Amino acid sequence: MASTLADQECEACTSEDEPLTETEYDDYLAELDDDVWEVVDDHHLDGTYAFGDFRDALEFTYEIGELAEEEWHHPDLHLEWGEVRVEMWTHKIDGLHKTDFVMAARMDRIHEQYAPA
């Protein structure tokens, strides 16, 4: 899945920013892997990536950790055999910001190399 969203910069928000509304985030959500991501309670992104084994799930988790450190935007990660669950929102505004969707699109791109055949 090619996403222009994944090519955009992660922009830090300020405490004066408001969380995105459904109308505002719908276009961003449409660029994400719809088999992975959903918005929960208009508050956060929840995604589950599938893997063929534990090692790939672990390697993916490591790559997401590196991305999070690079962008200083840290999701909650839950690693299990065969899957990684990701929860993400912008804590500063207690809701969704465009950066959450940019990060999710980048995770989708990383996952392409691990996706089970």
C-alpha cells in the first residue's frame, strides 16, 4: 500500500492544538492499511500486525522502537507470537493528531517487508 502520508514529516503539536475530529482524520485513516488500523472512541489508533513467527514480530517491534525514538513519538506496543498490537495517540492533547497517522503509515510501510505470504 503506497501512502503519501508516510512521506510527510512528523510535526510536533502544541498544547493549544485540538485533537482531530472524525471529519478531520477520515482522509488520513483512508491512507492506512484498513486490515490493521481502526480509530477507537475518536481518541486513539489501534492496530494489529500479523507475522509468520515470533522473530519477525520482534524485529518489527525493534524497528518501530527505532522510528519512535527518531521521531520522539512513542506508541504502546504489545508483542506476542505472530502479532504486534499498536496503540497510539498524542498524549499532549489526549487525542489524535496528524502525526499519529503519519507514524501509522510509516509502520505500514515497514510491515510490508514482514507480511506473511
